[in-house]
Amino acid sequence: MQTSVSRFVVKSAAVAAVLAATSLNASALTILGGPITGSSFSNVTIGTISVGSLSDVTGSLFAATNVTFPAPFNFTLTLDQVTFTSGTVGALVGDLDPSASGFHFMNVMAGNYIVKASGTLDGLGQYPGLALVGANYSVTPVPEPETYALMLAGLGIIGFVASRRKAN
């Protein structure tokens, strides 16, 4: 009897943990910007990150190295290599990622944030001064205190039921 109660508690806790983890998952999106022309660029708009509620925002800037055109063209265009000197997300401050191409902000309020980038091009592509830049990012909602309170109450009820079954 005690073994079945223990299994019930473990299974219930596992289900609660999976549900909590899936509710916090956010998908990564890609924003494409450009093309960029010239040997350097400053504060070029890459796209907009929309945040629906208090969240953590993490991401990185990237640059395509080439673009391949499918049949019937069957052609690959080599682009300039990009070195990022900075990236900004709206007017947010307190970036926890010190790299020029990454960003990580905690407790971001709901709203729309414009992603901008600055950097240089190496000029070695098939068409010097041509680049395609973008950003990958994820928005992870920050759980509110009520979420933790509800989870603890649920675990308390499971413990109460388990102890009552054990007594019987």
C-alpha cells in the first residue's frame, strides 16, 4: 500500500513539473534585416520583438554567409562576413550578455522592442558591401508569485492525500 502511495506522489510531482516546464517554454524566432550596403553600418533596424507579459528576453545577432537560390537558378551568392560592434533592444539597459552580438535582459515589461545592430563588413563577398543580418531570440515569461503559490498548494494537497491513505 505504501509503495502505491509513493508512486502516486512521484507521478503527480512529475506531471506537475512537466506542466510547469511546458508553460514556460517559448519558441525562438528569426528576424531578417538588410541587405546592408557599405563597409560599416550603424543602428540598422533588424526587426521588432513583441513581449506580451513580464518576461526574460535572450537572443543573438547573426549574419548569413551566403544565399542559395534553388532550381531553376541553382546559384549561391557569397555575402560579406559581418563583425558586430553592438546590438540594442529598444531602450533596454542592463544587458547581461557582454558580447557585441548577444543580448539577455531580465524582467522586461510588456511591449514592442526594436532590435538594432551596428558593425562592419569585410568586403570579400561576391558583391562587396552586401550582407544579410538578423536576430534569433526567445521570450520566456517570468512566473508570477501566484503561480508558485498554486503549485505549492497542489503539492500540499497531494501530500495530505498521501498521508491520509497511509494512515488507513
